[in-house]
Amino acid sequence: MLISGFSRKEKKKMETSPKSRHSGVLLSITKMMRVRRKGSSGVVGTDACPDDDMVKFPVHLDSSSTSYQLNSEDQSGKRSLSREALASLVAALFASIAAVKASYAQMQIAQFPYEPEAIQSADVAVVSGLKIISQLKRCYYRKQFESEGVCRFEIQEQKDLIRTFKITTGKLNSDLMQRKTEITKLEERLQEAEEQNRCLDEKIDPARFLKLVRQGFKSIRNFVKLMVTEMEASGWDVTSAACFIQPDLVRAQSEHYIILGFQSFVCRVMFSGFQHRDFGITNSLFQFEVFWRTKYQQLVHPKMESSLFGDLNQRQIVSSGKDVPDTKFFHAYLQMARRIWILHRLFSSFGSSSETSIFEVRRGERFSEVYMQNVGSSEKLTTVSFTVMPGFKLGTTVVPCCCCHVHRS
């Protein structure tokens, strides 16, 4: 150990002294410092000071208490601030803080628009205020602050607070004027957009919609013919398949009616959800690509695709969403889907759902030339067997649906 035991003389002195408890503490510290200065075997550090420089602790003990106080020169020289001086110091501190806040607010306002002179002036004021706060801190620790008028500092604080509020109010008024200007510009743009919409409404002609309906009908028929050809080449019984779609076709002997049967099925799938703006497809980014990929999977069954092409490569490409199958069959489908998509976009531009509608005729309904168009035989119809393509209602304009009646052979 570095500290050896006390001598008997020291122990006896500690035991007999009435102040042995406190003196023993000081003696222990003194003993430790002496041991640090002993020979090379007992030296702890090489920077030990000589005995003459040893720190001494003057002790003043109170016989009525076990506590002791350190009487140093610094403690004997301390002074306490009076209540008036302390109040003045606190008032000066708050006034200085208010001045710094006002100057800092002024510097922020000078940033937009950029005013270098105002920024420099405000920066000098902020630095000056921080220096004053630092001086007040030193005065507090040194107890060197004379009592001055508290009202003077409070008045100065209120002035700086008012200056801050004025700066903030000016900034808010400037922002308000800017917002009013933006609102005026947006209102002008809204009026222009409304005028353009009115012009577009005037340009939208139901005759153009009717033209697109005819083009869509033609593209659907071309796709159905190609599909029937592929089915016949793959060994399908197209008559039985058509009769499964439309039972009335069991009496038909013409290939024309077989095409119409498949065409009714394709239209039923492709026009499903047509009355909705998103075609009933739940997708946050409803686009043409989402439309044709979704409709293809609904229209072409996996077993049908496998029997027509021997694999499901087209379906896998469509499901991946990265490419488009390069086949004649798919190009015909894509052309049909594009025409129906454009027709749907134009249909949605005619107005709300209360002004536009899509309809079809149920089996057995009486034929009406106002709402229906015969695409079957050239004979006059009396009743409808099935709807080939739905009809549309655009306000007061009606685009008739395509219907068919199967006669006995």
C-alpha cells in the first residue's frame, strides 16, 4: 500500500483531541500527500510538489455543530446583491432578450426580399444584444450591479416587444397580399378553364361518338372472326361453343349467326363496367395499359389460350406488365381494346351518370327501331333473341343497340 499506518503519537493525538473527527480528515489528506513525495519506490507521480508548496486547509469548527466551513479569501470577499439591484438586473435581462428577438425578427424579414444592408444592421444589433446579456451574466456572478430604475428597463422591453409584433404583423400582411394575388390568378385560370370546357362541350358532337361506335363494332367483329378461325384450326366445335353462349343459336344454320353469338360474349366482357369512369377496375393509376391487361385476362380463358396456341406465353407476358405479345391474335385484340377505350373516354366527357347511360335489350323484348338496330337477318324483327352490342344514351341522343333475332331454318 502507498499509505502506511499512522504513528502512535498521531493516533493518540487524534483520540484525545475534541476535534479529532475533523482533524483526522485533514491529517489523512496530509499523510497521503507526504507519501506521494517519498523515495522512488513510493512515488506515484513524477510531478509531486515539495513540502513547502503543500496545500493547507484552514479549519474553523463550531463546537455546537459537527459541520465545518472553509474560510477562503474568495468567500470572505463575497457580497450579496440587494433586492432592488437584483430586480433591476432581471428587468435589464428581459429587456435585452426582447431587443435580441426584435433584431433577429428584423433580420429574418430582410432575407425575403434580400436586403444586405438591413441584414447587416440587424446582425450587428443581435450581436450587441448578446454581448449585453453576457455582461449581465458576469455582473450577476460578481455581484456588481447597482440598483437602477426598473421601469426604464420594462418600458424598453415593451418597446422591443411592440417592434417585434409590428415586424410579425407586417410579414403576415405581406403573406396575405401574396395569397390574395395567387387567389386572383387562380380564379382567372379557373374562368379560362371553364370557358375552354364550354367550347369543348360545344365541339363534342354525338355524331362523332356514333362514328366511334361503328369503328368499335368493326374492330370487335374482326377480332371475333380471327378468334373463330383460330378455334376451328385447333379443332373446336364453334357451333356448340356459340350455342353455349346464346342458346337460341341452336336453331341457326348460318356462320353469320355464330359470329354474332361470339361477338355478344366479347362485348359483354369488354363493355362490363363501361358506365364507371374507371371501368370498374380498382386501380389507383387507371390507364389504358391497366385496362387492356385486365380485360385480356377476363376475356381469354387459360384453357382456351392453351388450346389455341399450345402454351400460356401470351398470358404470362400480359401478367408481367413488361411487354406486349407479338402475335396477330393479340394485335387484333389490342386494336379492339384501344377503340373501346377511346369510346369510353369520349362517353365520359358528355356529362354525369344521370345524363349518360349504357343499355342492352333482354331476350324476348319487343323490337323498337328507336332503341334497337337489327344486325341479324334482313327480315323485319318482332322480338329480340339477344343483344350483340349495347346501346348508349347521351342526353337526348340515343345510339341504338345492336340486336339479333334467330329464325328457324
